[in-house]
Amino acid sequence: MMPMNVTQKLIQSHLVEGKMIPGQEIGLKIDQSLTQDATGTMVMLELEALGIDRVKTELSAQYVDHNLLQTDYKNADDHLFLRSACQRFGIWYSRPGNGVSHPVHMERFGIPGKTLIGSDSHTPAAGSLGMLAFGAGGIDVAMAMAGEPMYLKMPKVLGVKLIGKLPDWVSAKDVVLEMLRRYDVHGCRNTIIEYYGTGLENLSAMDRHVIANMGTEMGATTTVFPSDAEVKRFLASQGRGEDWVELIADAGAEYDLHDEINLSELVPLIACPSSPGNVVPVREVQGRSVQQVVIGSSANPGIRDFWIVSQIVKGKAASDRISFDINPTSRQGIENLAAMGTAFLDLIHAGARFHQAGCLGCIGMGQAPASNQISLRTFPRNFPGRSGTADDQVYLCSPETAAAAALTGVITDPRDLEQIYGMNYPQFVAPEKEIINTEMLVPPPTDGSKIQLEKGPNIKSLPDFPELPNRVTAPVLLKVGNNISTDEIMPAGARVLPFRSNIPGISQFVYYMVDETFAERAKVAQKEYSGHVIVAGDNYAQGSSREHAAIAPKYLGQVAVLAKSYARIGWQNLVNFGIMPLEFVNSDDYDTIDRDDEIEIVGLHDALTSGQPIVAKNKTKNLVYEMTHSISPRQINILLHGGVINEFREKLSDRQDLSEDPSISAKQESLADKQDVLG
């Protein structure tokens, strides 16, 4: 047998359809699922729409970590709805304030060698434990919870060899920022990043979490680390040593692509506004005045990340210009930090504002920075306006760099703190056994079939969607450029996210960041045409797995997107809800289309089923565009039905019809008898 890397071992052990040939569609058995409240409400509504009685995964967990602010009834109603849905469908429920999904799942439920699908794009953070973890749209998660495989195109595997040891004042965030400096936000599309090498010996499990979490920002399908002695140590510290299994690459294992990072040569790095890929050394931007510093989020969730900041600011005070915010990532983490000497008190004494455990500022749910001011954050994303401030200036950096700015009031290379304050770099020693807090994790009942879903007035059942039309005549309602993110398609933040369980309500904000008139114009196009189309550049719908960026446009009549290329999850979400993701054969055609041009596509069904070329005609300018797609036969069937829910309902109906057929029942009984005889 050929030697295999960790990624290949994980995929092979879960492969139920297809072959491990890059570019070919494969189906994977999913062991675990993760949902959070900003997307999980939709997953639960989708389970209801699918007619599911109980989830079929080994373990599913629902976290309430995004929408914690209760400025009116909407978020509180959703929390009750999610609790009832967990009881109804057989899902663990992590109560509000227990912490961010990714680190809590890693601490309590993650198991090396298992697969995980999550309705959050940073679910690949679980790769830190040697899991195969994917972010996906909610409906893909719902289907996996219903026992269906997860489908994707077999990615290439990028092997990144790590050597050396991180210098003082440089940490795991700088490693992934170095990767972003090399690959930007699109350089790892259709790729799984696997880290290996002797440098791993000096990276803790939570360090690996930081790196795996932000692989998403490069467009990677997921990130994988081996399950080695460090993972064994971590699970033991969580009281789960029995869950450890070794999972390492075979000697002589090969990778499709190769890279190498010498950790010893890294310097403090920072991502400038307004893209995670806009990375430069801190020295290049030092001295710029800062208004806010925020520590935490799923991209820096470990006890070490908060402890190191506490030691840097110990006995000092944050600059009086700075809003110094601590965004803890788990209740368990807070307890452990409080037990580690004076760390908690040191942060409070230095002027830190301590918030509840959750995503909060990372998703624009509070702590928006001042207008046109610099905010340094240890977060994974800095898309324009994501913070809640339209003209924000958000930089992404390590806890060390953030702490240095908190003290000096300007962007500061943390290595300079040795000279400024005469301090040495604090050396963190992880506790052998952490304080474990499971009190806010609620297990599901054995039988929830009689549990009623609690739906407040803002919670609306999923709308029915029409089938894909055979003939499309629709205006180009919007033309956008490269790297348009899901935050720009469907904004996050305290104003919008409370409508996540109300598709008619949230649809009024579609493309609001780009064009405030879009939703109203879409309603007009829906009446006058069959709907509308969008024209886009490269890497359309990058960023969050938020399927609302497909569902809400679909609700407003979106029929197709004509783009140069797509981000993986955004592309998948379009197909799942019956929106045709077409790609220009000649990318220069993009330049000839303007907003309000009328696009016509005739015979779409025949073209899809026969594999014939798809032609889009610009009736306004009398131009013809040859379009292509990379949709599998399975997905074509989904599109023709108008989405995966419609298709699943039909399959479910067919199964019920078969089960009611006397001849089929007789055959099944005969087969069962034979199986009994065979033992």
C-alpha cells in the first residue's frame, strides 16, 4: 500500500462515494456536527422542513455564542427555540455564555480521526486535533445530521513543513499571518493544508487551533494537523485522555503541493485593513495611533493567549486613548485564567473591559470601534464594516502585538517592549489538568419526539422555493468585483443577525453594504421578470459559511450568478438553494456587462442534463457569452428541483411510497429472513 499523509487517511476512512482524485466529487461519512446560533436556527428549521425525527450523527452540538446581546426579544426567543430543537432532534445544547463553539468543541467533544461538519466557516479549527473538519452551509450540515454524506470535490493537499522554534514575542497567530502573506484570501482554494515537521514539537494544541482556524481565510477546504503526543497531552488535560488515538503521516507520504516555514525566522506580523490577506511586518506600520484593542475570539481562544496579555500589562495601565477589551472564548477558560495566580486581576487592573464568553465583537455584535479609528484585534477577519463601524480601520494581529498597542497607544512591535519597559518575554506553562466546566452543556433526552418547538414571533418556517426555470430573462441587478465576501452579500452585526430565523425579515439587508437600494429593486425585478442575476469577479462569496447569503437572495428572486470564479462554501450554498453558479469561459466578457443589462438564457434544463454549452445573451447590448460550470450530476438534479430541500422531500416521499408497496414489503421481509439465517 502506498504511504499516506494524514489527510488521505482521514478521507479514505470516511469515503462512501467517489475516488480520491483531485477535482472529482466525493461523499464522506460525517461523525459529528457543530452549529452556532447565527446559522443553527436555520439548520433547525431545515431539519423541520426535511421531516427529520432525530439526528443520525454520533454527536451533534448546538452552541449559542454569536447573538448574545438581548436588546429586544429576538435573540432570547431564538435561544429558547434552539434549546427546544436540541431536545426535539437529539443535540447537545451549549447555553448562552458558555463559550465560542470551536474551542469548546475542541475541549469537550473533539476526537482525533473523526469527521466534523459545522455551519460556521471556522469549523476547520478542529483540525488541530487530527480531525477532518469542514465549514459548510446550514443545509449541508442538516443533511449530514439526517445521515446523508457530505459532498465536495476532492481537494489537493498542500503539505507545509514546519521547522525551527518560534522566537520570543512571536506566536501562532504570526504563523498563520505568514501563510496569509504568501497565499492571500484565495490562494488555497480547493486545497487542504496539512502541517507536518519537527516544528510541530513547539506548537501546542491551541496554537494549532489558531493556525487551523484561519486556514479558512486563505480559501482552504480545511486544515489538518497530526494527532501526536501534544494532542494526547491536551486531551489528558481536559480529562479525556481515553479519546486520544495516534494519527500521523506514513514515512514517505507525498503531497500534491509543498511549502516550508522556518518558525525561527518569523517576525511579528499584522493584517492591515480591510482583508486578512493584507499582511505586513508590524515594523512597517508601527507608530499609527490606535483607539481600540480587543483580545480573544475563536482565532486566539487559548488560556495562553489571555495569560500572555495579562503578564505584558501586569502592573501597568492601558493608554487612556484605548478601549481595551477582553473577549473571552469560554467560561471554562475564564475559570482557569482566574485560577492562574493574579492573571485575571492583572487584566482588570490594567483597565481591561471584560465581556461575556462568546463571539461578540468578531461578528459585529457589540464593541464597534470609533469612526475612522484603528482597532487592533486578535480576530480572524477584518472585512469592511464587519465590526459595526462603516469606516472601520481593523488590523488583525497576535495577542503580543495587541497588548503592546494597549500600553503604548500606537501600533508597536512587541519586541520593543523589552527596551520600553525592561521586561522579558513571559514564558507560559500549560496546566497539567485544567479546571473542567460542563455545567452549561445540556445533553439531549433519549426521546424527544414529543417535544414542541418553541417559536417566537420572529421565527418563521423556511419558505418554499420554486424550481429552476428553463428560460431565464432577468436584469443584472448588481455588478460586483473580486473577493466579494458573504459579509457584503448578507451583513452580520447587531442590526441584521437577529433576523437570522426570519428570511423575509433578513432579506431586506441583502447587499446592503454595497447598495442600499438592492432589496427594493429586487422586489421590482421579481414582479417584472423571472427574478434577477448578479455579475461578479473572482472568488465570489468568500468568507463566512452563512447560507443566508444564498437563501435571502433566492427569496428575492435571484436565479443565477455570472462570475469569474467562486469560493467553495458560497458556491455550494448557491447550488443548495437552486441558484445557478455560472462561470465565464472568457473572463473578459465580465467587462462588457453593466448593471441593468438584460440577460437571457434559453434551454437551461436541456443544457444542464445533456452537458451542452450554456449561452447567456446580453439582450441590451446584443452580445453572447459562453458560460460553464463545475456542477456534478448529483448537483444538477438538486438545481432542477430548486434546491436540496425540494429534492430530499421527493426522495423521502419515494421511500415512503416504496415502503407502502406490498410487493416491496414482501421482498424486504424475505431479505430479512435470509439475513436472520445467515446470522
